[in-house]
Amino acid sequence: MGDAAVIGVSDTEMGERVLAVVEALDQSAAGPDLATELIEFCRERLAHYTGPREVRSTPTLPRHDNGTLFKRLLREAYARSAGDPGTS
């Protein structure tokens, strides 16, 4: 795994939910097992409601010219797919 970003996306039940987007260096390893492992890791260390309920993987995360994550682009991209919970 490379880098990760945590964003809020719309949720019909709670208004907003936590979504983790991870930069998978090896796309073949990115799947349901990795998502489950990351969620369990967070649940052991964070309050249940603050950890991600969903993990999505991407080959690269969008970045500004200075190298910081461009979270607005992530929010826009995942807002369109917020109605489809699950991992990918």
C-alpha cells in the first residue's frame, strides 16, 4: 500500500460516512481482504464511529503540484458512487 486518504461521503442513514481511499501499489493485492484488514486495524485503534466503514483502492491519488493530496477531487469522484457501498 502506498498513501491513503480519508474523506466523508453522503450516507442516507447517517448523513455522512467515512470512506478510506488507498493507493494500492500492487493492484492484485487490493480487494476485499485488504479492505477488511484495514477496517479491523482502524477499529482496534479508533472509536468505532470515526473509522472507515468502507475502503476503496485506486492506482494513484490526485495530488496538487506541491505533492499534497487533492481531496476535493476525491470527494467529487466518490460522491457520484456514494450510493454503491462496498469495496473495490
